[in-house]
Amino acid sequence: MSSNFHFLLILVFLISLQPTISTSSSSIDLIQKTCKNTKYYDLCVSSLKSDSTSLKADTKGLATIMVKIGMVNATATNTFLSSHELVLNTTNYTNNDLVLMKKLLKDCADKYALATNALQDSLQDLNNEVYDYAYLHVMAAADYPNVCHNGFKRNPRLDYPTQLAIREDGFKHICDVVLGILDALGW
């Protein structure tokens, strides 16, 4: 639970670094009303307020913005995993374990790439107003990190990296926000 809090705190801090924008009352009201339908209200509001296009967006537009935020998050995690930075920070493993760790991290990077693709598909579904498929693609995107996590569960000698767990939780929270906004579309 503490890692979730830390990730959200970092995410909110990074979002707050965005240039501030003046907002109209009705735009803020729509953002707040929409975000009340989500599991992570604060994440939703801060994320949407950080994007200047949210001021002119309807609910479908807000969903689109959050999907794009999810795509950026999944792509960043894929890049992070591909860099092998996590492997470089491990010293307690045998050579065989390090080989296995690299394989698992590559598999995880691949899963985050697939999550990005699923979110891209949900954007097309949103544009076509096929909200049930958009919902399905976001659910699939949120599930890809589970495959990564399960790979580590099958190899109990290897610890699931804390940095990856934090990123996984953050990505899932973003997907949960998108699902809540899609629910608000009333399809």
C-alpha cells in the first residue's frame, strides 16, 4: 500500500510541474463530475487538469486524454524495462538467475508494449463510439502487467522488482480511471 501512495504522490508531483492553466468553472465542473465516477478521483483530476485540451473536452474527450496518459505510462515502463537498469541493480543473484531475470524483464517489456497497443485500439474504439470495445481493450491493457508479475511468481528465487511493482500499480490505476470515465459515457 505504501508503494501505491508513493507512486501516486510522485505522479501528482510530476503532473503539478506542468504549466498552470486558467480554467473555466464549467470545465472544472465536468472534470470533477467525471472523476467522481472513478476509483482514483485525485489521480483523475490532476491528470486531466495537467492537459490543456481537457478544458474544451466532453466526457469522451476526457476518456481519450486518460487513454493517452496510459499509453505514455506503458511506453515509459516498456522503455525502462528494455534498458535493463533493474538487472544492473541486482547483486544477490547467480549468473543463471541473472539470465532468467533478463528474460523475464524482456517478457515484461513486451507485455507493456502490448498494453500500449491495446490502449491504441481503445482510442480507435472511442473515435468510432464503440464504447464496449474501448472498455474491453482498456481491461486487456490493464491485465498485461499481471502476466509479467506472474512470471516472477513462477520463479520464486527472483524478487519482483519494487520499481516495477510501483509502475504496475500506477498503470493499473490509470486504466481504472479510464474505465470509470467510460462507464460515465452511459453506453
